[in-house]
Amino acid sequence: MQHSSTYRMRVKENLRITAPECRDTVVKLTLEPVNGKLSSFLPGQFVLIGLPGLDDPAPGYFAMASAPDHPEVFEFYIKDAGPLSSYLCNIEVGRQLEVEGPMGRGFDLRPFKGDDVCLIGVGTGIAPLHSVCLNIVRHRQDYGRVVIFAGFLTEMHQLLTDELEELAKYDIEVSVSLEMGHDSWDGPIGYVQHALEADGLDGSHAVACLAGMSAMVDACTQTLQNLGFDDSRILLNH
Ligand SMILES: Cc1cc2nc3c(=O)[nH]c(=O)nc-3n(C[C@H](O)[C@H](O)[C@H](O)COP(=O)(O)OP(=O)(O)OC[C@H]3O[C@@H](n4cnc5c(N)ncnc54)[C@H](O)[C@@H]3O)c2cc1C
């Protein structure tokens, strides 16, 4: 999308993703335009969501998890973390919201055709990376190895499990790290940067996209630099 616009959007679906026994609530929120069409956006871009006519709770930024080309809806993964996100996690189907955007740099992989792609995210940071993957699937032959390193607190906190499994069909490797694992967990246990380090990607022919909390972004940036990634090959979406 070239220009940021303000849309009135309606809640089409609001699904709780985290298990009922999980203390954290994350929902998948699907919004459709009330009038007109949505324009395409760059994977990784986000919007500012607010309540029509109200400043409280204040509007907040949320990244689209859905496909960026000719979208009919925007899909978001929203964690209940404060006043606005709590409102959105509990919003009823049919309610309207004000949506400004898309905005941010997004993850523009077009200059990196032919290279390997490494996507690294934790928690709801997986959302914009899913949008990147949906875009890669449409141009899969343009890239070499594609691997997503996802990190969650526990098995109960995993997001987009089916969606990530689906990516295997398109030769996209998925590594899920749990910060707190258990005996029957056969994936990596620890922080996502440890799985990244163990993989040993060659940074001279790869590009990395990072999404998540700033401590994770800082730690992964360090790891990527150690793997030989130049700063121009470490992308952030904002
Ligand atoms: C570019 C960008 C994209 C974002 N995309 C998403 C997204 O796709 N999904 C999403 O849920 N949030 C996303 N956020 C965070 C979101 O904008 C809000 O900050 C969050 O929903 C909390 O806002 P609040 O008003 O409810 O509570 P606040 O009172 O503003 O925040 C409550 C506390 O929660 C912490 N917090 C905020 N978000 C998270 C989180 N996801 N996990 C853990 N702690 C958190 C804050 O640091 C703060 O301490 C994004 C933020 C930015 C800047």
C-alpha cells in the first residue's frame, strides 16, 4: 500500500487461541472493511487500532498476520496485556474499530532474491512473520533455504501451530523453542537465539527478519552478527 489511510473496520471473528488453562490470553482477531476495499501492504507492516470517537483506551499498533496481497480482511494476534488489548480480546463480532495504516517499513525481501531467509520471532511477534511466509510461498522459487525460529514461553503459549505446520508443504523449516520445556518436548528448549546459534546459518548469503520484544531483538541481533550477518541483512519492520 502506498499511502496510509484511515478505515472503519468491523470485527468479523474473535477467537481465543491460547488454551483455557493458560493464564495468558491471545486472540486471533479478524477485521473486515465496513466500506470499500483494502489495499495490499508489505508483509510486516502494522496498523494503529483505536475505538471510534474515543481516546481512552488509547489506540495501539498491531501487525497483520494475514497475506499482504489484495487482502479482504486483516488478521491479528493480540495478547491481553493492558487496557486496549484487553478491550480487543473481548470485543464482540460486529463492533466497529478505527484502523489507520498500514504503516512501518515492513520486511521487504525483494532486494534479497536468491538468498536464504531466516525469520525470528517470539510471542505475538510471530504474527508479522507469518505474513512474510505467506508472501514467500507465492514466490518460493525466489529464495533459497527459508527457516522460521519461533519462541514461546511454554507449550501452552504456542501460537499459529497449525499455520506453521502448513508451511512445511512449501519447504519452509520451522523451529519452535520453548523457554520452559518438558520431558516430552522434542524441540529446542531455551531462548530462540540459542536455536539460531546452533543452526549456524551463513550470514553472507542470508537475510534475517526480527519481530518481538526489544530484549529478544537485541540478543538475536548479536547472534546474527556473530554468524556473519551484515547490519544491512538484519531487518526490523518498524
Ligand atoms: C510496531 C508494533 C507492532 C505491534 N504488534 C502487536 C501485535 O501484533 N500483537 C500484540 O498483541 N501487540 C502488538 N504490539 C503491542 C501493542 O501495540 C500494545 O502495546 C499492547 O497491546 C499493549 O497495549 P495496551 O494499551 O493494552 O496496554 P499498555 O498499558 O500500553 O501495555 C501494558 C504492558 O504490556 C506490555 N506489552 C505490550 N505488548 C505486549 C506483548 N505482545 N507481549 C508482552 N507484553 C506486552 C507493555 O510493554 C506494557 O508494559 C505492537 C507494538 C508495536 C510498536
